[in-house]
Amino acid sequence: MKLAHSILAGAALAVTMAASAQAADLLAPADPIYSSPLFDFEGLYVGATGGGALASGTPYGTLGVVVGANFAVTDGIVAGVEFQGDTYWNGGGLAAYDALALGRVGGFVADNAMVYGDLGAGFLSGTAVYAFGGGVEMAMTDQLSVRGELQGIGAFGAMPSVGKATVGLLWHMN
């Protein structure tokens, strides 16, 4: 009788060990991590811009800097904040400057390109102004993108008095 109990206990132990080994296989992840084909516009970025502006019929050249941060709202929609600073030049040298804080929302039109709109406020040569506009940004490498942007700028309570068109090179730190 003692031999029968020993064989039965051994068989029970063998079945338990086999069941545990199979249960360990169930701990593997069900799905691999998703990798989106879309460029990663999320995170901090810095860049430089150049272009032109037309203020009250007078043309100016512009040079500026950009600092911003984006986050994904969904897989295809990106929102963020951006700070721009531009200098305005004409034949007589430095003519004006602006400093703008903008909110941005954009959507992908291709795996590496997004169209966005922006809206914000700031200063143009010491006068409080609003700014609105939009542009297209296209990824060139894993961290480098180019963009083109159009903006309207005006003093609060008045129609826009400055139209600005710039192109920029941005470095994404993601």
C-alpha cells in the first residue's frame, strides 16, 4: 500500500510540473510593441528660419529662431506650443523684431509630412500683437525636418498689418 501511495504522489508531482511549464509559456507578451510608420514629430525641437515680410507695403527680410514641443493627440494628430523670435531687415539694417508664443495643431498628410495651423500672441517691436497662420513640415531624416509657414500679425483690435512667409530647418530631440 505504501508503494501505491508513493507512485501516486510521484505521478501527481509530474503532472503538476508539466502544467507549470505550460503555464510559463502563457507569460509571453500577446502582441509585439507597435511601431508607427509616421515620423515622430513629438518632443522638443529647435530651429532657424528665414524669409520675408510685408508690413504696410514695405518689404523686409527676416531671420529667426524657433523653440517648441509637440505631443501626440492621436496617431495622426499632433498638438504643441512654439516660441518664435524674428528680426526684420531692410536696406537700412535692423528695422524691427517680433517675439511670439503660439499654440499649434497639425495632422499627417503622409508618413513624413504634416500640415498645421497656429494661433498666439506676442510683441512686434514692443507693441502687443496677435498672430495666426499655418504651414507644412516635412521630415528629411530621423531628427531633421524642413518647414514652410505663412503668418498674419496684427495689433489687438486691428486688422493684420504684417504678412510673413518663412522657411525653416528644425532639429527634433526625440
